Amino acid sequence: MRGEIKDENKTPLQNVRILVHSTGYLYYTGGDGTFGILTSETSDSVTITVDGFQTISLRLDTRQYQSIVLKLLAPPPPPPKKALLSATKNFRPEDWRNWTIGSETYSTLLENQFVSSSKFPETGFAMNIDKASYSNIRRLLNMDNTIPPDAVRIEEMLNYFNFDYTSPLNDSVFSTRSYISKCPWNENNQLLYLHICAKKIDYDKVPPANLVFLIDISGSMDLPNRLPLLKSAFGLLVSNLRDIDTVSIVVYGSTVGVWLPPTPGSEKNIITQSIEELYPGGPTPGEAGINAAYRIASNQFIHGGNNRVILATDGDFNVGQSSEEDLEKLIVSHKQRGIYLTCLGVGMGNYKDSKLQVLAERGNGNFAYLDDEKEAEKVLMQEFTQTIYSVADDAYVDVNFDTTMVKNYRLIGFDNKIKYLEDSVSELQGGEIGSGHSLIAIFEISTVENTFPDPEKNLAKVSLHYKLPGDSVENKLTYDCPDVVTEFKQLPASIRFATSIAMFGGVLRNSEFMRKANWNSILEIAKQSQDPQNSLHKEFIELVEKAKKIYPRNWRNKKGAE
């Protein structure tokens, strides 16, 4: 039986389910909406279904090529709003656009500017546990390359270190602390640090997991740092599975389909063997793979459990929908309540960072970049529960500054894409927070003239909004930031080390706001505040020293740096 299936606008429909009644077998249309089904009958009855369209049953004649049209059940949903990482209340699109005039940046990210608190006292940022930027920067520096500014996302660099975890009290989901100190790169300003920690779950008590490994096996993955690295990474993840957990494997490349049907965690040998048997080849039909993975995740859905698709790829989607906008629509159309998405990026050259970032943002998920086996071990073993298990969804923070004390403020990191800022329907979208995550956000502020620190007053009021996993009710926690200024050298070592990381990101981006920061000042703060027992701290210092050698002397002066 041969034919094609289209919608009423004559657009081919892929991944349409075709159930053959005589055999009970299920088939799917390809990327161009066509199908070909072997049968011993001259005609057979089928049922045709696809999400969003009317289901039909009919008899197909093998002697005729079938042209089948499906009707929509309802008008298509409006396009998803662009997800902002940070947003200032009452800022209009034209205000954002004014920031881009005359900009010399070639990046799609626009660095957050100083904002007048008298006009816009309230601002906010989305919480997440994404860490991909730091490991990608490390990969590039280890290859003796300079860093594209768009690859530098300071909030992800800070996330990578999970600083100085403090467990929330009692049954609280989050703990919050704040610090105020002088700004190292601008003596006239201060830094406000917000340190937020999420509760840790008891792994032995969490409900069963329904995990779908969605693995890119296309030809572009045929390099040592791609598919072989992913095989090793997923092997590490499998070692953490419990008997009550279930794993399915969906692949896309030379073939798209279920590589391993749902298998209990007790069958680790079967799961591991299936992973080892993966081989690369063919194009990259990412859209078809995503559809298949969400389909099996839905079929195996565990109510009250941890349902998650783990997408591992170099991001080179070249068949089906492949632009960021198309992928965003795709993931939103398949996003179901309670199904999360973790994106693992690998490779270099055609590594599509922005595409995976969009998928993670819009799919209730998180995003990490694996540059080597050591990083795979960190993400999927040492931080397994943080990566895989969520304790809060749609989490975001509002900060309301006291206008009698704060003149201007600037959020460091959480920079938005220019095209999102210019879109009038863009909105702040909260993120997923994993078990035991520790987040540090930093504001650079200038105080009102002739004011002095007053411990009896609060510099700002913080509101943390979130939903519990699987719940639609929004919860809110509040915290007051006391106007207590601490000498920089008296700050906790973890806060000072975080400052050196933010400075590193600012220098790599050639930030106009960190002209007085340089490699030496970064190294001085980092070395004075490092934990000698922490290998990540040692590695960070080595990366800064490597960047100092890679970048030409006075390279920042070419753009007007001091």
C-alpha cells in the first residue's frame, strides 16, 4: 500500500500513525508525508491518526496510489511567546531596541544595561540549572581558540560550580541569602549577590523514572568526541538506575525508531549492550526523532513519576524543521505536563548550541555540554539527581529595589537574544530547578548620592516564584536583602570566587561595563578565594591563565578599552 498524507493546505504530514487492521502492525509516514506498507492482500483497512487532526478509518487498495487529506480538529495554537532570561517590569519593546542602536556586537545576545530604579524598580530573571556555556568555553580554550561572545553566558558559568550549598530549613524548597560589597572593577559601585539553594531529594524515596534516551546516530556523529563519548556517558547514567526505573532508547539518523523498547533498570546489561551497538550513519532527521521520543514517553507515562526525554546530539538538525523558530514550535507542540527534557550537546564545528538551548528552554528542561568523559561523569553521575530530578518548575525571581537607596542597577548575565527583546510578545519564562542546585545571581548597583548603609533598612525585596513538579499552583517565597555592606575580602570565599568567574565572563565578552577587569585581577581574586581541595577551582584558574596566553596583549583596547 503506497500513498501520501497531507493537511488541507497540501502540506505533507510526517509521523502520521497508520494502524493496519489485518496484522495489528503500526506504521508511520516519512518526512515527506509518504508511506509504503508491504501486505499480502490486494486491499486492507487502516486507521490513520496524528495529534491535532481528525482520525479516519478507510480501506486502501494496493493497486492505487493513495492521496489522503486530514482535517484539523481545531485552529492551530498561536506561536509560542519568546522566552526571556531576564525582564524589567514595564520596559517597552522600543526601550530595548534603543539599547541596540550603534552596538558594535556581532553577538545575538545583548548584554544587560544599567536601569534607573526610579523608573523601573522591579526586575526579574529565570532560574535554571543550565551549565553548557562553561564546558564549551573550556573546550574552545583547550583548543587554543578565542571565545565567540555569544558563547559566553555568565549565569551558566556560575551554575557550573554549585557554590557552597546550604540546605533549606524544614520543608522549604529554597533557601535564600544575600551579600553586599564593593565592586572590584568599579569602586564607585557595589555588588548585590543573591545565593539561592534548592532542596535535595532523597534518591531512595523518589518515585520511579520513565527515561527515554533520544540519541543522534547520524553521520555527523561519527567522531570520537560525539557518538563514542555519548555511549560512555549513557553507560555512566545506566549505572545509577534503580530496578523500578524504565529506559527506552529512540534513535535518529540512517533510521528513526525505537532502538530499545521500555526496559526495567534491573536489566542493566541489556540496556548497556543496546547502547554499545549504536553506529552512526545517514542524515539528521531531528524532528522525526523528537516526535518518536515524546510518543514513547507519553505511552509509558508514570503518573507521579519522573518522565523525561534525554536528547543527546551535536545539534545538526538537517532534515525536517531545523531553524530555532521551527524547533521551538515543535517542542512546545509536544510539551506535555510532567514530561521533562534534558539536552546533552557534544562535538565541535557544527555544534549547534543555540538550537539545544531553545529546546531546553521550551521543553521543561536543562542543558549541558559534554566535552569529555570527565564532564559526562560530572553531569550524569556526580550531579545525577540535579540533572534528572526536578524539585521546582517555572521558577523565576523578582527583585524590587528601594528607590531611596538604589539609583541604578544591572543584572550580570541572564542576557537576552536581541530578536527576543524586539518581539512585543516576549515574556519572562521560569525554568526547571534540579535537586540540590545552588544558584548565584549578581547585580551591579549604584547607590543614591549622600546615602549610607543602614542595616535597619532593606536594599531590595526578593520574591521567588515556582511550581511543584506536576502542580499548576504557583508558590511564592519572599526575602528581604538587608543593607549590610561587607568588605570584599571578608565575603565568603565561595562568593569571591563566583565574582572572579563573572569577571572572566565579562572580559571574554569584552563587556563595556568591565573595562577595568583583566586577566590579572581575575587571577588575583580566584587564587585568594579558591578551595585548594576543589579540582574545579584549580581548573578554572588554569583556564584563565590559558586565556591570558591565547588572547593578544591589549586586545580589548582595540574597541576602546582603557
